[in-house]
Amino acid sequence: MSIRADLFKATFLALLIKLTSAQLNYLMLVVLAQAMDIEGYGTFAFGFSAALILGQIALMGQNQLVLRVLPAITGPESAVQRSAAIAFGARNVVVAGIVAGLVLVVFGLTKAGNTSIVAAAFLVLPIAFAELQSSVLRTQNRIVSALAPRDILWRLTVIAVAGLVLLNILPKLSPVWAFLLCAGSLIFWLVVQASLAPVTRYQKGFKESSVAQRRGWWAMSQSFWLASVVVVSGPNLAVVVIGLIMNPEQTAPFFAALKTAQLMTLLLLAANLAATPVISKAYAEGAHEKLRSICRLVSGAAGGFAALGLVVFWAFGDVVLGMFGAGYAVAKPELLVMSLGFAFSAASGLNGILMQMAGQEKAFARLSLGWNFVGLAALIPMVSAYGTFGGACAVALTTIAWNIQAWILCRCRIGTDPSLLGFLLPDPHLRMKV
């Protein structure tokens, strides 16, 4: 089977799950919003966003590490090395997840009026470990088992329980119970997922790696860690900043607009899931034409999807936001601004993944850190001066800026254009490192 057929099959499965997940995620957020009052949902949005950021920090780049390392491990000793690499990642995530959760506990206990945020700490470790476990299974080409438990079954569980509130079987959810519901159900499905896959029996590899291997993996992880934290934290940090400066009633609509705008990159995300191991292998083999083919295929599909999304949100954005409940449609201007930024990201293609899989992870980490620092520096005064619309502008401009620099570096250092411009501009002819 050709590389295009392999990628199409894997991408189709990932896309099918992600499209289902996107609908379920929307339904989950809508049902939770309706099962809570707007003030409680604003608190939930703040704590959930903080847990996402801390979860990404606790992940420590281990998801990208296994995607980079495992496909390249071959030979008679591969089973032992693979097991050791997986266990290395699991150990780091568990320790970091506990520490990050305690940070949120301290914040919740010391910030007056926000003790309910303490419950959000229970989400940090499951969020991080879910990403690691999914990445491990993706290297085995187990797309369905890698994605379905978190993306589908977890959300269905939350929807089902929150739906009992709408049926007046259960009382209105407080932020505390919303956090505990999300954390408990996610932990349950992670345990089920791990028990069904032999590759996720982490204890087998705890003593099988050498000191030299662990040092090498840790050095590689640091760049992946920094890049992933700043990329994921940027948009979610906007919710946290708005939650700190403004009241929960203003935070809730912005959170809804952000999650809606992020649908612009849905197809790109699905392609990332399938293409990352393929890109890693193609680069290791020096197959430059395969890289170009993959990037053009993905940028064309993702860019077209995002363009369609922009039209839909322009025409019906207030209707979509209105699904969350009364008072949410006011964030349509924020939705449109952030949608432009995420659509630009979709049209830019696999730039971040390409850089990280092609030995440019440090450069990607630096550019991500730099632009997100600029975004953070602009976020506080923008929110203070222009409210949630200022926060939306900061998110969109930061997203566009780092994608432009990543595009330049991909062309100049890797010799591959991952964006829609790859169809129009000739690729630089660089000698790939093999």
C-alpha cells in the first residue's frame, strides 16, 4: 500500500473519531453549561483551562518523545527498548502530574472565593496521562483504541451524567461536582484503555533502560516539552487571564467562543495524529518527496475545511454560541477574530510537527516560547483595555505570528513547505540529514 493510501486510511479513521469527538465535545460543554448557572460555568471554564495548561506542563513532552523514538526503534532488542521508553515517559508524567496538581490546590486554597478550584486539580494528571497513553497506542497504528476512550467514551459519560441534571433527576451541578465528574470518568476510561493494550503495561519497562538512554530521552524531551506547553497554553491562558481580571459571567462566553474557534484546526489535528509517525519515519529515511506529498495533502484539506468553517461562523456564529445558553451569543465578535487566527494555522499545515520530527524541535521551542511570551505580554493590557475582545485579538495575532515564522524555518532549514503555499512556491532543494 502506498504512503498516500496509508496516510489516507489512518487520517480517515482519526478524522472520523475527531469529528465525532468534536460534536460530543460541543454537546458536553453545552450540557455542562445548561446544567450549571453562568457564574458556575465561568468558574468551571477558568479551572478547566488552568488544568489543561498544567496538564500540558505535566506531560513534559513525553507524548512527542514516544512518537519520535518508538517508530525508529527496530532490531532484535526493540521490544525491551520500546518498553523502557514507554515506562520512562509514564514515570515522568505521573510525578509531574502530582506536583502540578498540588500547585492548583495551593492556588485554590489561597485565593479567596475560589476554593472550588481545588477540585480542578484532580483533572491535571488524567489530562496529561491521557495524551501520553494515546501517543503510545498511535505508534502501534491503533488509531481507534488510542482516541476513542478519551475523545468519545469519556465525553459520552460526562454528557450522560450531566443530562440527568437537565432531566431534573440530579440537582444543578456546582463547579466542584463538574470537575470531579470530568476527572473521575476520565480516570475510569484510562484504566480500561490501559488494561486492553499489552503495550501500556508500563511496569514492564521501569528497570530496562540505561542511564545513557534516559539522559538522551530527557534531553530530547525538553524541547518537545517547551514547545507543547507554550502552544497549548497560549489560548487557554487567555481564559485564565480573563478569569483573573473579569468576572465569571464574562469568562464563560469567551470560553465558549474559544472552544468554537478551535474547530478551525479540527482536520489538521486529525492529520497530525496520523501523520506524525509517518513524518518521523520518512525523515529518518531521507524520503523528501514523501514529506512534500504528506504536507501538501494535509494543508490542502485542512485549509479548505477552515475556509468553510469561517463562512459558517460568520453567518451562524451567534446561533452556535446560543446553544450554550442565554448570554453566550454576545461573544460572536471574539469568535470571528479567533477563528481567523486558527484558520490561518490550519492553512499553515504541519509546520510544528514537521519541525519537531525533523530535528528542529529546539528551534520550534524557541519560536513558540518567543511568540507566546509576546502574546502573554500583550494579553494582560489588551484584556484590561478592551475586555474579552482584546483577549481574542491577542490569541489570534499570536497564532498567526508563530505560524509565519515556523513556515519560514520549514522552508529554509528542512526544505519543505508545509502550507498551502507549497502548491504555488517551489520547495528549496536542501540536503536532508539522515
